[in-house]
Amino acid sequence: MRALKTRTTTLSNQTWALVVIVTGVLIAAVDATIVILALPTMMRSLHASLTNIVWVIMSYLLIITLLATQVGRLGDMFGRVRMYEFGFIIFVLGSLFCGMSFNENMLIIFRIVQGIGGAFISANSGAVIADTFEPEHRGRAYGFTSVGWNLGAIVGILLGGILTTYFSWRYIFLINVPIGLAAVIVAWFVLKDRGPGSSHRIDWSGMVLLGLGLFLVLLTMIRLTSQPFTNFLAVILIVGLLLLGVFALVETRQPSPMLHFQLFHDRVVFASLLAAFFQALGNFAVLFLVIMYLQGLRQLTPLNASLLLVPGYIVGAGLGPVSGRLADKKGPSLPATIGLIIQAVALFLYAHLGLRTPLWQVTGITIINGMGAAGFFPANNAAIMKHSPKESYGIASGMLRTFANIGMVLSFASAMLVAATQIPKNLAFAIFVGSTSLTGKLMIAFNHGIHMAFLLAIILMGIAAGFSVFRSPGAVNGDATNTTSE
């Protein structure tokens, strides 16, 4: 009886812990989708320049990328739950001040604050799951985080459409405040840190080198969407690439590097991290490209465009736990690889959207893409955490976010750059943020540019699938064990 009561208590705690973690994933997903929909409205309200407003998205992604492994390391040192809760508080404050911003510079600054909180949440959430659930049940738990992401994307799309159409863009940030505060309160009571903290150092030089390198590369790519390639941009690009090269060299000599290359010795971790990178590089900009197609080319309102995208996220939310359970039983390679192939099929179909394509086909493609995402994410996340040392769960979770976020940042910029090759530079950026629309031959040309961006994404998704297959035989057959930590 006592054993049964203990097990019931444990299950209850795990359930509530999962609720808190899924909530964190949910609000992160809300923020990712809702801001894209609100860009045109924010630009008009704040009288912002076209080249500045895009950094509302890029600054958030960039700061999460830089901090992911470092705040994961702080979780290993001072408690993953404590850092997770701290992240929620920072995220709530950032959201509050974003909603109160009165110009684009202030908004970008507080998006950076919001990104700091988001980094603490995303980097430590995977580690908290690994601490809370046994290895054979983690795939299912990660599957529910997939539910949270898809539900958050649905909420973000619907709210983004409604708020930007009928109310103020400020509410897209302010809505995070009550949700975040409620999650912090629940986390305080149900999440507990397990085990003593480990000793790590913060890699300040790595953060600076990676941050400056990525910023200069991104700055070049974004400027190229609206102006010709000049000697000045060439210098910026070369310096950025050199800094990234120095970063890679310095990381191999750091005692506590930002990227823990020792984890690469495990073939499953190595392949899974690169699969995450190329999947994000190919897929993150898909929502942005589809929104451009629906609003810029098909002349839909934000609300009507958002409604077409919801079914895909609903399907993804429903299939996430199923994929997680399959990964627990059969290993991560099968569901992850199948998911990537399904996403590549969706990208192929997106690349054939025309100016008179029935809109119901867009919804059908989003459903296919949601099925693929549900197959990939839970399995890939579970693979990384299962094959990472227990004392480095935070570092491993942070590395996963770093690789995925670098892919996301570059995906956004590369999609803009490729799609803009078919129309005059002075129109490209205006189309991206929705402040103008095209007609006639220019419309056809820009649609071709969007198709080219989707074709690039297919190639990247194929590379991700290759790395997904490139795992140890044990991972494919479902009998892989974590020899380093279990």
C-alpha cells in the first residue's frame, strides 16, 4: 500500500512537472509565431524602419542562441529547476516591457531581455525532464513538449491574427505575463532539483566570438535583401566568417567550452545535434514563407491567413506523444528520419504553390508538415538526452538549443535572401514585413523566389535526414543504452 501511494505521488508530481514544462514550451511557441504575424502592424505603430523591425525577431533568436549552453551550464551548477524558474521571471518581465515599448529600439532591447529568459527556459527544460523521468519514459515526455509547441503555435497564430486585426500588437507580449506568473507559482511547488550541482565555468570568449560572428553574417544577409553587394558588406561578411572560425578553434582549447565537443564522441549525440541544426535551417523559415505567400501574394488578412495554418499544428500536437512512445520502444532513428522525410514532402508541395492554388491545399500541406515535425522532435530530443552524461544534462540540452537556434537564425535570413533574388531590392524588404504587395509580373517573380527558398529547404532537410540515419545500430534497433550515465 505504501509503495502504491509513493508511486501515485511520484506520478502526480511528474504530471504537474510536465504541465509546467509544457507551459514554458507553449509560451515560447506563442512568441515565435505571433511576432511574425504582427510585424507589419508593429512597424506602422512605432513608425519603425524596415531594416530595424526585422531585428525584433532576429535579436530574440540570436540571444537565445548565444546563451543556451551557458545557462544550461548554470543549471548544472546551481540547480536546473532554479534556473528554469528564474528564466520564467525574466521572460515575464521582458514581455511586460515589450508591450510597453514606444519605439523600435526600446522594443528590440526588451526582446533581448525576453530572449534571456527564453534561453533559461529552453536550455533547462530538457534537463528537468531528464531529471524527472526515467530514460524509458523520456520519449513520451518529450512528445508532450511537442504538444505544447504545437498548441502554442496554434494559440500564437490565432491570437496573432485576432490581436493584430482587431486590437493592439502590444497584447501579443502582455498575454505572456499572467501565463508566465502562473507557471512560476506551480513550478515553485512541484519542481525539485535533484542531486548536487556540478562545477563549470562560463565561456565568455566563446559567447563574444560566436555572437559577433553570427551578428555580422546575419547583418550582411539581411542588408543583401534590400541593397547590392558592396565592398563594405564583403568586409563585414569576411570578418564575421573569420570570427566564427576563431570561435571554432578557441572552443577546442577551452577547459569549459560553450560547445562541449566531448559530447560529440558519442555518435548518437553528434548525429542528433547536426540533424537538429539542419532541420531548423531548412524548416524554421517555412512559417515566414507561407505567411508571405498568403498575405503578400494572396492578399489575405492576418486572421484569415492564420486560420489556414491551424490544422497542421493540431495534427502535430496529437501525434507528438505517439512519436515519443515509438522512440522509447524502437529507438529514435526510425521516427525522426520518417518525420524529416515527411517534412521534405511538405516542402516540395509548398514549392509548387501558385497564384491560383486553392487555399485548402495550403491547409493540407500544413497538416503534412505537422506530421513530420511530430515525428522528428520528440525522438531527436530523447536521443540526445539518453546518450548524455547525467551530470551534463543541462549542457546537452543547451547544446541542442544552440544548434537548433543557429539553424533557425540562419534559416530566417537565408529564406529572405533567396526569395528576394527575383524582385527589385527596394521592394523585397517591404514585402517581407507586409507593408506593400506586388502585382502582375513582379508578383509572379516573387512567387518564384519563394519557390526557390522552399527548394533550398528541401536540400537542407535531406541533409538532416542523412544525419538522422547516421546513428549507432543500437539507436536504430531501439536497444541503445546510455553507457556514460546510467
